[in-house]
Amino acid sequence: MQVILIFTYGISLKDWKDNGLLDREISIYDEVSNNFNVKFTFLTFGNELDENLVNNQNISVIPIYKYIKKSNVKYLNYFKTLVIPFKLKKQLKAIDLIKTNQLNGSWLGIILKYVLKKPLYVRTGYNIYEFKKLQNKPFYVVAFYRYLTKLAYFASEIFSVTSSVDLKKISSICKNNTKIIVIKNYVNNISNNVNKMRIVDRLFSVGRLEPQKNFTSLINILSRSDFGLDIVGKGSLEKELINTANKNGVELNLFNSLEHTELLAFYTKYKYFVLNSDYEGNPKVVLEALASGCVVICKDNINVREVIINNENGFLYKDENELLNILNNIEKNQDLCEYIISNGFKTIKENYLLSLIVEKEIEVYKKLIY
């Protein structure tokens, strides 16, 4: 079985490596290729450097910018990618199934479906149309992703989402849900470092230093507590966050993106993990925090609520006063914390382990090919 994976538009294997995501993102394809008779071709938005970044003989790499010249004009690159399916038609003639990594870039999968006459599996990690609305993007950007969602849905044989919330919202856009399935995000394993001494006077968080993650607001809230904050991530708000922390007397440490194995080790250093985003998809960082034995504290939103049940496997808060109440009382409720950590492990074991997701992934391949 030959499967081509079309990367998210603009993303290369080098990007994954530079951001510490390479091992995590390809782990599912390593598992599938090593345990089933499946070979993958990664179609990336990179150059020749991508060809040497994967050490698996069952995975080959085709970087788009080896075949077309990347333009300095951002929007011109969208149009230039449209010729790729035709340029690579002969090279891809043995492909049995086309899969996208996200909706963004799925136009290549749609074109390839008709060029190669092969089934299309559109995978989405989050509802990009909904995100663009929440980010108050220009109307034409929002309209583009609404149209792309509908087009990808109707062109695909299977359209996967990572949450029931996204299933409902995309079903309402497409006026149908007969092709939509839920395949959740995954974690590779559960930490064994449950009983080790952990940092209790600092909160830990992971995410891009961008407005969606609300780190500025979190720092302002922590100025009214005794907690410091450590964040793994990078982004445009780095200087603003440092200035806000200094102004409010909050001890802040920022760490650049780490290799995934290093990041997983970081989780186990901390007792408390916090996510202050107003909106999320099926957040991988929350899953990793649960699997690492952290007490997870999240701002309440409908997607996070699908993973975290308040006072059962984590804490949810709606505003800064609720968060401060949790932080001010959490060290006094260690029996509840132990209960929450135990239930966090149970949540991962029953719903989010890589082995479970691999089984569902293979079911899709078999359904579409055999």
C-alpha cells in the first residue's frame, strides 16, 4: 500500500525539526509503516534539505521547492503549487491513497485525486475556518477557508476531525456529516516519573507566543499570586511578555522550542500545567501534560472541555478570579490533585494512546483501498 501525505501548506520537514516536532509528528507514520505493509511519500513545502531528515526506509520525501522556484511574493506561491500534481503525475503513479495533514494545503490533495484517480482522505487537526473567524481575519480570508472546507469535504471519501465539537461545526457548514469521522490527537506513551519531586511554585505552559495563547493575560493574573511561569515556545510576543512580567513582578522563564523528547522531560519537572487559550482544537499539549502526570489547569472552552472534566481529570476556570482561587487553594488539596492525576492517566489510556489512533488510521486506509 502506497500513501502520499500532503503537508500543511508552507510547512516543511525542516520546520518540524526546527520546532522540535519532527519525532512527534512522524511517530504515527513510523508505527504504521513498521507494523503494516504501508509505504509513505511525504509531499512537503520544503527544499532538498527535507530529503535527509527521515530515517525510515518506508518513508520517502518529495519537497515541492525542489520542483518549482519559491517566490518572494507570498500569494504567488499559492498559485505556483497548483502545477505540482501535474509535474509529479508520473512519479506518483503507484500511489493508492492521498492524505492531507491539515485542511490548509488540501487543494493539492483535491487536484491529485482527479489527476491520479485515487481516493482522498482529508485529515484536519483543527477547524481552521473557525480559527480565522475567532482571529478576526479579513472577510475574504474567512470566506476562502469556509469554501475550502466545503470543497475538501465534497471531494474527499473520508474527512477526519480531532473532536466532536469540530464534527458538529463542520457538519453545519457542509450540511452533512456522512463522511466525517473523529480521530483524536495522540500521545506516544505515559510517563513513569509520577512520584518524583516536582516544581510546585511555578506553572508550566507550552505554546506559540501569539495572541491566541493569552500569555500576557496569564502573566497579569499571576501578579496576584505567588507563582512564577515557565513557557516553552517562541513567537512574535516574546518581548511584550518579558516586559509585562518585569512590570508586574512575575518571574518568567521562556525556553525556545525543544526536541520532543526534551519537551516531554520538561513536563515531568512540574506539578502544574496551565493553558490560558480562549480557543483550541484538540490540544496536544494538554494530552501530553496529562500523560506526564501533571495537574492540568485550563481556561474553559468547548474543545478543551472535551478532554478535561472539571475536578475529575483537571481544573477548568472561566475568569481570572476562578484561576486565582484554584491557585491559592491547590496546595491545600493534594488528595484531590492525586485523584486528578490518576484520572488524567486513565483519560490518556482509554482515548489518546498512539496505539489506539494507529488502529483507527489503518481502518481508514483499508476502507478506502480494499
